Amino acid sequence: MASYFENGDGSLVPDALRGFARAHADLLTLDPGHGFLRARDPAPSRRVGLLSGGGSGHEPLHAGYVGRGMLDVACPGLVFASPHNRQVYEGSLAAARPEGVLHIVKNYTGDRINFGIAAERLAHRDVPCARVLIDDDLATDSEDVAAGRRGTGGTVLIEKILGAAADTGLGLQELQELGTRLAAGCRTLAVASAAHTAPTTGRPAFLLDPEELEYGVGIHGERARETIRRGPLGPLVERMASALVDALSPAPGSSVITLVNGLGAVTPLELYAVHAELCGLLDGRGIEPARSLVGEYVTALDMRGFSITLLTADHETLRLYDAPVRTATLRW
């Protein structure tokens, strides 16, 4: 049973990419042969290009962050699937500057493999390449998870800051070191009251009782390790935010950048209520929410859920975050 508006099997992603490129033709172009999006007007001061990518179904990630101040190239794969290594390789050649290209990779096995193969091919072409691995998902911070923490909402914040740093002319190793430090100071937790609709079946990817929540759900519809009873918003946000703060251990008086992110089917009213609860908890712990994003930035198709991300931020991090950006999704 079909549930998405599409022309047929396999058509949705390429059709959407063509439409996205037309809608934002002032910002980017689509390479129709290899399926990557490239910024029209990157900063001429860049010595290193930035490339990211991953499965479709998480829009606006990553296409929405191509443009001045963020990504040079985004490589969207099929729904919830890694981009092909050939796509990443060709996109990297398009993105590369005199000192090479930096890959910003979410920690999933398929992404790591395909970006790794592309990096090996780039080395044969003498194109310098380095990787920043995003692994912010606190729910998978366990020795039982062989692949380690998943990459989720923190990707947006780190791409923004690295984009600003690249615009200042930092080299490849400097950008990799900065990205690694940012990733170490970033954690995310997500909950959901209903799964996304699976494109292949038209049915929910998993079923929940109306009085239950998946606590620690993944952005590809991965079930959480814990199913909890639903209750008022305040205690839920307190539990989530407390876990994030405990994991990061920011000192009293320190600053964080917050992201309250909708996973596809949560209303702005609810997200701003989450933000209010989050700020109240941080205030109570003496932590300043110095910058905030509230809205849909990393979705999971039509999943009814939200995530909270905290990124520890010093003065330099905030300065880079505040730097001008012009993409389809972020502009200031």
C-alpha cells in the first residue's frame, strides 16, 4: 500500500533532488549524473572543501546545508541508505580546494565504509582527505553497541561551525582537529510516540501503545533500548536533559548551544514547549543556553518524535556559530 506521493518505486529521491535544485537554484546546482548537490558561491577564502552526506528521509539534512558558510557538497543516498562511494568520490573532487576536502560523516557502518572507499580513491589521485566522525547519540553510548554512538542531530551544529572555520582559511588538519573536539562535546537524545511510515510497506516501522514512548530512538526507525510510559512533558525533558548534561559535564557558568529538533511529525507548538522546559533545567544548573535552534533540522520521514542536542561552546565556538551563513535552511 503506497503512502508517499511519488511516481513509482525508486523515483522519490531523484525527483526530490531535481525539485530542490530548482527551488534553490541561486544557492546550489545538482550533478545529475552522480546525484550530489554543490554550492554555487562558496567563500573564496576556503583552502579546504567540506562534504557531508547520508541517507535521504532526514531533510533538510544534508541538502539544506549546502551554501555559503556551510557545506560545499552534499551527497544524498536513497532513503535511510548511505550514498554510494562513487557519489562521494565524485562529489569530493567537485568540493576539493587546494588543501583537499574534509568529510563530515555520521557514525553508521554504511557511511563509514562508503566514505572510506571514496577517501582511498582520492588518495590515489593525490587529493588530501580527512574525516570528522559525528557520534553524538547518547542512547547508543554502550559497550553493547559494537559500532559505537550513532550520528544524529549534532551533525547540523558541527557542520555550521566547521563551515565558518573553513571560511577563515583553516587547513585540513586544523579543521579535522576542531571537528573532533566539537563532536566530543556534543550529545543528543531522541524520543518518539510513533514510528515513521516505511516507504516499502506504507505501514509504521514499529508499533507502540498510545501510552508508551520509545526512549532513545534512532533516526532510521531503530527501536530504542527502553520503552517508557508517557507522562507530562516536564519530567520527560528533565530526564533527557539531565542525562545529556551528566554525559557532557559542563562546568557551572559554561555555555551550550541547544537544538530542539522535530523528527517529522511534531508541531512547532510542542517543540517550543520542549525548548522552554530545556532552558529552565539548564538555568537551574547554572548552564547558559547561549544559542538555540528549534524546528525540523534532522527528520526521520514522518516519525512523531523529537530530539534534544547539547553542544558545549566556548567563546570561539560561539563566534564561529554566529558567522554568516546562507543555505536553504540556515540563513543569518
